[in-house]
Amino acid sequence: MATIFTKIINKEIPASIVFENDKVIAFKDINPQAPIHILVVPKKEIPTLNDIEKEDSEYILAMYLAIKEIAHDFGISENGYRVITNCNTHGGQEVFHLHFHLLGGKPLGHMLAF
Ligand code: 5GP
């Protein structure tokens, strides 16, 4: 089912887009949790990580390559960053279109799960 991210992909609603190619779009999170907080989204409506199929491999690879390029462009490759995917209720997923959160720009501390 289409979500707000499909509207962003289709340019029906605005977003601060930082990267785009034929497989992936990336834009700044509207509610940033770190100095750099970018959402990396495949241009295929895959609702959750549970729904990834082998045929989606090009999209998944494209997401990782986009992260690498964005991290370089934002100058955080060397210091480092965190990449997160939330899945379903316990994971805290709010938008049911697969995405990575790319977080960085300061030391992020230990990974929290509470
Ligand atoms: P989730 O909880 O599904 O992993 O993350 C969804 C993320 O999407 C949240 O961090 C939220 O702030 C972000 N978000 C929700 N709606 C919009 C929107 O319309 N524009 C942008 N740029 N981010 C959004």
C-alpha cells in the first residue's frame, strides 16, 4: 500500500532530497534524531524488512551504495555513522515502506533498544 514515501518519490509532496537515482531516493527526516538524519528509501513499495524477496536485491544493494555516497558527501564516512531499519510494532516502524535511517554527525553512543 502506498505511503507518504511514495508521494515523496513521485514529488507529490516536498522533501529535502539529498540523493536520487533510478532505484533509491534519500531525503532528510522531518523529525531528526541526530545532526544528520537521512532516510534512504527504495523506489519499490516493499512494506517491511519481512517482505524483502530475492528479486529485490538490486534495490537493497542500491540502498547501501546510496548510504556510502551520502555519508561521503556529508563528510561522516571517516568518523562513522549508524544505519537502522525499524520493523513492525516492536521495532517502532511508523511508515510501512522499507527504509534505512542514516544517522550521524556526532558520537551516537551505545546502541539503545529501550
Ligand atoms: P520509522 O519509524 O517508520 O522507521 O521511521 C519513519 C520516519 O519517517 C520517522 O523518523 C519520521 O520522522 C519520518 N517521516 C514521517 N513522515 C515524513 C515526511 O512526510 N517527510 C519526511 N522527510 N520524513 C517523514
